[in-house]
Amino acid sequence: MDWGLLLQILLINLIYIMLNTIRTLLAIRGYQKIAPAIAVIEVTIYTLGLSMVMQYLSNPIYLIAYALGFGVGIYCGMIIENKLALGYSVVEVYVQNDDHTLASALRERGYGVTIQVGYGRDGDRLILTILTPRSNEVYLHRTIEEIDPKAFYLSYDAKYIHGGFWSKRVNPRLIKRSKVKDQQTDNIVVEEVESKEAYVEETGYLFDEAVNEETKDPTSSEE
């Protein structure tokens, strides 16, 4: 058995299926120029790999390598497509009817938010519709959960976009600025907690910010 040939068959089919998966996902999302270009490379690799396997049909090891490359190629293609995060997603958020806090906070971060009124089983709800780049979708989900932990939301792919707020797109500077601001806030809180803990350990006193006075830590022992 030729191990070099076996590895070639595995890699060729892996690359072919990986490109096939990426091309299919791009075509679904409306990338009409990139998808055909990938298809040309894809079919060339497919023909090469198939011709190699056809010469060794009597040996099941080569068929197993070909099939293994198929499965691994699909997995790798999905991973790469998720990393590229091409396209846009629509996120719909359902909140209480009189709660505009989330919508205002998202608009401050540069998102376009469309508000509708929905009628649910337990009363009226506000439906917030937000369009976001897929590369920013995880951050948007985290922001929604931080502002309104009880909010229900769902997301799905947006294939075509025309006009409206998205003719200008989301302001990336505002989004980046909000991310930096959130990180700075977290760092300040951590530093403040650490400084207070060090103060108590060193002096045995607690600092009351509300009245701006020091009180003795009841847990500390007097010498």
C-alpha cells in the first residue's frame, strides 16, 4: 500500500469538500461572483481526486481515505465559513411593551433599531429588529443579555439588503468605541475592588463611599 498516495487522496477530497461547503454557503448568502470562481477550482480538484481513486477501486483502504476526506472537508469548510463570518444577520428581540431602554442603548452603539408592537399570550410586546454584520453578532447577543437579561431574541441570515439605514451601514466606530468603553469599565471595577481590598488588609478599616468616612472593620482584631 502506498501511504503517500493514500495521503494525497485524503487531502484532495478534504480540500474539494471544504471548497464545496464554502461555495454552497456563499451562494446561499448571495455572493454571486465569488461562488462561481470557487466552483472552478472545486471541480478541478474533484476530477483529480476521483481519477486517482478509480485506479484503486479494488483496495478498500483508498475508498475509506476518500470517504474520510469527505467528512473532514465538510467540518473544515463550516469552521472556515464561521471564522470568515461573511454577510449579515437579522436579530429580533422581544421586550416589555413600555421598555425602550434596550432600543436606546443599541442606537447609542450605532445600530439601526426598528420597533414594532406585537401581541403575545401575556400581553403586548415590543419587537426590536436589528441588522448586524455576522462578525459582530456574538457581541450584539452579549450586549442584549447584559442590558436586558430577560429579553427573548432570535437571529437569522439576511440575504439581500437595500436602502434604509443600511445604505449607510452600521457605524463601525461607534461599535468599536462601545466595545472599548465596556472593557475599560470592567477594568476600572476590577482595579477599584482590588484597591479597596488592599486598603482593608493594610489598615483594618472599611471605607464608606456613601458618607465619605472611615469605620472600623468589625472583623479586624485590635492589638
